[in-house]
Amino acid sequence: MKELLTYWDLSLGIMAIVLGVLKWYRFEIYKKERDDKILREGNWVFSKNDSFEYTICMLFIVLGIIFIYNRLKGNLPNIVILLKELSTY
């Protein structure tokens, strides 16, 4: 049972991946609606650079994957122990 409690923080990595995917999905919907609105108005001059929003979405996904990988390989300490150490300083 103690081992199961030490791996509860894997859900944090999974939540980061899900959050990144949901933000990416919402971003794609927003981009499609924005482009349709601009085309209907006839004001299409140039395409907006959306690299920052795309980078943030991918960053959430990659950080979640790295977090899970390091936790499973043993390179990352238990999040409970890490928070206890940070709160004592």
C-alpha cells in the first residue's frame, strides 16, 4: 500500500498531459473560429503567428511526459517528500 501512495504523483503528470491536450484542442477551435470570422469580414491580410500558444500547449504535454518518465525511472523523488523539504526551509 505504501508503494501505491508514493506513485500518486503520477496523476500530476497525467493531468499535465491532459491539460496540454485540452488547451491545444480549445486553441484549435478558437483559431478556426477566428480565421472564419476574418474570412467572412474580408479583412484577411496576413495570418497571425500562433507559435507562442502552440508552444505553451506542447510544453504542458512534454513536461508531463518527462515528469512521469523520471518518476518511473526513480530519478525524481516522491512529491510528498519534496514538498515537506521545501516547506521546512
